[in-house]
Amino acid sequence: MSTLDRIKNVAVELLKIEASRINENSRFVEDLGADSMQSIELVASFEEEFDIEMDEDAALGVKTVGDAVSFIDKVIAEG
């Protein structure tokens, strides 16, 4: 399963939205409706899903699904 698909699955589960609403340009807050608490929960869920540690401040700067894919792939590559 691709990084994008795994991110979508986490977002669907956490934000209780339809997968069809999510694409690489979707913004977590503006388009998908994540509030500040859910943004923190998304970071924690991504860490769990990918078994990685993410710098929370840097991770909270990720605004779109595509940004999250790039950020997570970079963390994995550096791992």
C-alpha cells in the first residue's frame, strides 16, 4: 500500500470523512475539517501507522495530504 493510501486511511478513520474527499491537494484543516486537536492526533496516528518519530513542530507545518506524503517518505528515508 502506498504512503498516500495509508495517509488517506488514517484521515478517514480519524476525521470520519469519505475517502473520495481526499486527494494530494487536500488541506487537512481547510478542506478536510481537522481542528487543532485532530491535527495533533493525525501526527500521532501517522507515527503509529508508519512506525516513525516525527518532529511535532515540523509535522504540524504540513498543510496538505501531498505535503504529508513527502514529509513521511523523507522521515522514512532518513530512518
